[in-house]
Amino acid sequence: MVFNNKLKFCMATALALSACTGGAAPKSASSDSPPPGKGKGFNHDPFPSTYRAYPGVPTAIVHATVYDGEGGRIDDGTVLIADGKVVGVGGADLAVPAGATVIDGKGKWVTPGIIDVHSHLGDYPSPQVKALSDGNEATAPVTAQVWAEHSVWPQDPGFSRALANGGVTTLQILPGSANLFGGRSVTLKNVYARTVQGMKFPGAPYGLKMACGENPKRVYGAKNREPSTRMGNIAVDRQTWMKAIEYKRKWDKYEEKGGDIPSRDVAMDTLMGVLNGEILVHNHCYRADEMGIVLDMAKEFGYHVTAFHHAVEAYKIADLLKANGSCAVVWADWYGFKMESYDGIPENLAILQRAGACAMIHSDDQNGIQRLNQEVAKALASGRRAGIDISDEQAWTWLAINPARALGVADRTGSLKPGKMGDVVLWNGNPFSVYTRPEKVWVDGAMLYDANNPRLRPVSDFELGQPGEGDVK
């Protein structure tokens, strides 16, 4: 992977990589776990993040229109970045530190980096060939034992397209939806690295991908296996949660009193993590009635649904979602491609916003992730045509702070607030215009894309090509 010649050189060897990024590796959350019988009992983080921010320089973007990602707007604003963090946001009178690189943003917009909570990049990478199709472990309706990160191909060219064309700086990679329990998701910083651990967002909680509706029942019903109906879906869900509760009970007893260590079950480890509040539930679900059933099931077994993904009928139960603290993750206007998506409407996001529910856009698509700003523009226009008045700066919360909340990282990214990660995009015009593109993108304060500098355009190893005839091999 290369961002410029200097970084290419630094990434050549492990030693040089360490020299480029500096600092000691972050301590794993489990490196000093207490002994069995007192505390966790086993390693909850066997694949810890090794992410290191690329080096940056103190930077001031001045005279720009600023959307802070939490609904705020500053005209003729200034954004300061230093030491990988946002250190100041204000008007034209905000003092610029001596020695900072100054970028004139007149006629341009500055926003937090876009966050996509539903992506399959790396698991369904380009080129789309069967050998690289690793997103669905479609062998059983319950595959909670699989982790999406173990399929992520860090060289997927889609990551650079999402950064350069779409301004996406953080994204969640999910397993597919063939299964009721699809497995663990992983949240990544959108930077190239040699391993997926080098991309993992430090300290971000894992997610559990679940699915309801047509997908699991058609995958397994077609094979004369349970489930083959929606009632079969819920029955298998409930049986699985009952097993998870019993598994948790054994571990709770062991951690409290010691004794013989219980047998490990990798799938149940994940579900116990949900019951303990360590892992967030992201549930693929289209219909309002099914979302209601899932919310009841969550109450029955004592877990929380963080977000319903796709959620084309979320507008029908906006009040219920708000009351349960569950987010709706939606498209701007996808509908009708299967029966459970038939009642999708383009006013969905706007209605959810008006009701005070947590709502956001998502892609679920390698091309759509490159234009999520335009998808929000469509949703915003649909809402305004319906008489729902939402400002541009409010709509940016659908791309920034709301997805950060759904991923459990809102304290670190998702808005331009001092102390947060320097995940910043400078747009060459109004970001809700179809003609606008990212001009510059920073991740943790490091400029990783510059439309005006060919040496600052991320390229994966895969795109560098194969050795030619006569090359040293």
C-alpha cells in the first residue's frame, strides 16, 4: 500500500513500519487479565488492534463552512488539527498556531469523516470472484462463532475508493445475512495495513450480526432445514438465546466461585458477550412487525438491540424505536427489490428524524459507500418535499455522530470536537451537491488523500500489479 513514496518505503518492512508510526503497541485489553475464577476467566480480546496513525502535521483549515457532525454549523469557520486530534473549531477569529500548515477553505466545506455502519468491504472485495467471496458462512442458521475480521482482505481496492471518493474514514464490516446469527462484526479505520489488526479501530466494541425475515428462511428452507418460516426464525433465535443464558450462568458461577473451568463454546462466547453488554447487536430487519417482535425477544432474554439495519419500515414504528433506544440504519430510497422491502419510502429518514429517533444512512454496497453524502441529499430532499424541515447541518448527523453512537465510538470520533480523532474531510463544494468531491481527507490528523497530489492517493498492494518479465522475484 502507498500514500506517497515515503510511506511506501516505510511500509516495506516491519522494522520500517515501526519507525514510521512510532510508539509501543497498544496493550491488549486482556494482557493483564485476572486468573480464572476471578474476572473474565478467558481472553476476550485474542486479536487486538495494532492500528497506528500515520504521521501528520499541525493543520488549520480556514474560511470554510463547517458542519460539526452534531448538528452545528459555522460559516467562515476554522478547524485546527494537531497530534492526531481536533484541537479547535471556531470562527474566523480562532487563533492559528504558529508553524501550522494553513489551507484556504473559502467556498468549501469541512465535515467529520463519514462513518458507514454497514459494509462488506474486504469480505466481498473487488474483484468479485468466488475465491474472494467470504461474507456468508451459509452452513447453518446459527454461526455466531465466526468473526468477519477473519475474512477481511486488507488489500481490497474498495477501501481506497471509499476514502477518496466518499470521504469514509470509519466503517463497520459485517458478516452476511444468510444466517439468524451471522457472527461478529468489526469496526475499522479506513487505512491500508498489512493485516486487519492494523486497521481495527482501537477499543471499538464488537458487534453481533443478526438477521430476520426472508434471507435466513429462504436459505435454509430451500434445503428442507429449519427455519423455513418467520415463526421458525424466531423459534431458533429463542432456543439459541436460552442456550446462551445457560452458558453465561456457568461462567458467572465459575467467575464468582472458581472450581472447574467450564467448557468453551466460541459461538456462545459471542452471545454471552451480548448478554454482558460487551458486544452490540446489529440486526438486519426490514418489516416493522418483525422489528417489534425482535424488541420483545430482546426484553425476554435481557439484551439490547443497538440498531436495525435496512429498516425500510422503520418510519412505521419511529416512536417504538425511540422508546427502546434502538437506531434505524436505512437507505435513501431502496425499496421493492423483495417483498419485505415493498413498503420502503424515501421519507423514511426524515420521519425518523422528526420523531426524535436515532437514524442514519448506510451503504451495504461497494459503490454506494462512495456517495453516501449524495444518498443523504436525496433523503433530505424527500423529507423537505413532504414538509419536514431539516437543515443541512442536522442531516450530517446521519453520516457522523449517529453512526458513531451505533458503533460505540462517539466519544472518540463522529464530530469535530476538541479532543476527538482528527477524522476530517475538506469538500470542494457543498457536500450535498452531486458535483462535489472530497478534496482532502485526514484520518487521525494524517492527510491520506489529496485530490491535487497524485502521491497522496491510497493504493492497495493488489493494484500495484504483478512482477513483469525479468523483474526480480
